[in-house]
Amino acid sequence: MLMSMPLTTAGMTGTMSGVNDMNRRRELVDRVRALGPEIERRAVIHDREASFPHENFADFRANGLLSVCVPERFGGGGASYADYVRVSEEVGRHCGATALTFNMHNATMLWCGEVSDLLDMSPADRELHEEIRTAMYRGVVDDGLIHSQPFSEGIAPGATTGVATRAVPVEGGWLVTGRKIFASLSGAADFYNVTCQSPGEDDIRLLGVPAKADGVSIVDDWDPLGMRGTVSRTLLMNDVFVPHTNEWMPPGAYNQAALRYPWLFLSLCPSYLGLTGGILDTAAAYLRGELPGQVTGARRDHPIKQYGWAQMQLRYEQSRALLYRAIDEAVIDPSEAQLATGWAAAVTVMEHAAEVASTAIRVCGGQSMQKNLPLERMYRDARLGSTMLPWSAEVCMERLGRSRLYTEG
């Protein structure tokens, strides 16, 4: 296996509890690392075919990783958001597309778990939420059910704006009608967890649409530049019945979470940070003359190659430090200055992924562009992170450009 960077102890305390947390984090990351060679092998196939990595998710299920973010009291791995960032990063190190789809599943686990526990709810809402998420988590832990979280509609970039999907109340639940684009895990998920609104309501509802329900269809081809294994086709819903028991968060809770704990919008970044680390692993092996399939010898003794390699490491360390800081210091009700750290982390991770990939191609030379070597795929995958909403590079740069100029932050 190619080299892996050491785990950090950032965000951990010096207490015995902190040591135990660190050991658990390391053990979870090691589980992914053990699966790494097979994930890397399959990445070639799923990129070529633009097919979903079902085998990777079977391995996640068998190794307790599908339930990694399910709280321990529900039978899951009990990973915190900060733990998850390190786990997701390791997945991305071996396959960026698998990491993105892994995130779509785990984001729902975190919204309904760690994040929901931070929010204000009435006693009645709290009791009902506990009942609903207990059943939802049981489906993941006991039955290995997979969740997707297609929010995008192509109308507006905000997390709580541009939602045209409608949920009309009927006896026992809702009839949901709408369209979600870039619906990752199309055809692979058991639930599509969508944002929608009921007529006359301002709050966003988060409803779990059963994939096999009447009125659900997947349309459009999927032949993108990169991240081809996400299979993010278009989800259509036409009067799909969703029972009350599939409202994963109480009414208004998603709006509250998006406003008060927006840090989860950084959950795509570990996939790209891991991808950046994988690019470094691959480039290092190439420069040492150890990459399977290369026809040239070692290039590590050339000063110009060493300079490019140094640039790549610098960008990676900057990305990792900033993302870890943003996540490890995340709090509810962040100040504008704290949010600025998150926005900066999003831009840095996504932009540096593409930059490192470009540098790797230049440093490793023409052969690295061949499809029989992984850098060509990684280069394409790395181009896409900056476009991903709701915290795309453009959105974050716009917010950073105004940050603390009109308030004291």
C-alpha cells in the first residue's frame, strides 16, 4: 500500500477520555486503511464504467463502517463529526467517488444524531425525534440500509433556499413531488433524504423518500468528467407517499441546524483532502520508481522534481491544518470570524486538491496522464470540488469578501 500520513491528535484532550477517543479514532481509520487496496483496485473499474461501488459499501457494512456515525447507544460506531472527518479522509485517499457517496450516507446520520442533539426542541419534538431516529438507525445497524441526501435543485445555492420540492399533507404523511439533481447513489440508496416544503410553510422538512416507493424514478445519463462512481443522476418524485415516521428531523430543525451549526456543509471536504493525500502517495511512489505500471525509473534525485514535490506537500499540509482546525473548533452559533475559518477551509481544500493534481501531472511527466495510471483519474476527480454546494468556492469567496467588513465578527 502507498504511504499514509500520520493521524493528528488535534481536538483531543490530555485526559484518559481523550486518549480513549484517540484510540477509537485511530481504530476506525485503520479499518478503512485495511480496505484501501481493494477500494483502489475497484476505483479503476467504477471510473471507467461510471458505475456505483456496491462492493465497497458491502465492505463498509461488514466492517461496521456504514454505521460509523450512528451513536453507540443505538448500536453504531459512535464516531463524532471530528472522527468522521478523519475516516472519510482515509476513504478519499483510496477513491474520491466512494468517499463522496459515503459522505451522503453519513451526513444524514450526523444531522439526526450529533447535530440534532445540539438543537432546541420542545419536549414533545425531542421525544418523537428519539423514536423516529431509533427506528432509522436500526435499519442501518441491523439491515445495512443506505441513505442518500440529494438536496440540489439547481435553483439557488443556499442550504435553505431554492427548494421547489413540495410535500402535500395527507393522512399518515405526505405526497412528495419534485426534482433533485446530482442525486448521488442513484439506484443504490434505500432512502433519498430530501429537503422539501409543505404549502403555506416557511420551514424546510427533511423527509426520507423510500427508493422503491411508487412515483420514484431515476432519469438522465451519467457521463461526467470525474467522480464518476458517485452515479449522481436526476431523482424525480411524483406524488410519492412518505409516512410521518420518515421525517428524520422535526419541523424547523433543519433550518435551525443550517443556521446554527453549518459546519456539516464542510463534510464534502474530507473526500477531497483524502484525494489530495492519495495524489501525494501516488506521486511519491512514481518519483521513487515504485508505481505499478510506470516504465520510467526513479526521478527523485532531480532538484526540479523535488521542488514540485515540496509544493505539493505544502498545499496538502495547509489544507489539512485548516480543515482540522475548522472542524475541531466547531461550535453551535458560530461568530462570523469562526465561520470565516470554515469558508476558508472549504476554498483551500477544494482549490488545493486541483492545484496539487496539476502539479503532480507536471512533476511526474507525460506518462502520468495515461489511463492505466491513477493520476489521470485523480486529476479529473480533483477538478470538481470547488463547484459543490452549498459551500462552493464561489459562495465561500463571496462571503469571505464581505466578512467582518460590515460587522465586528
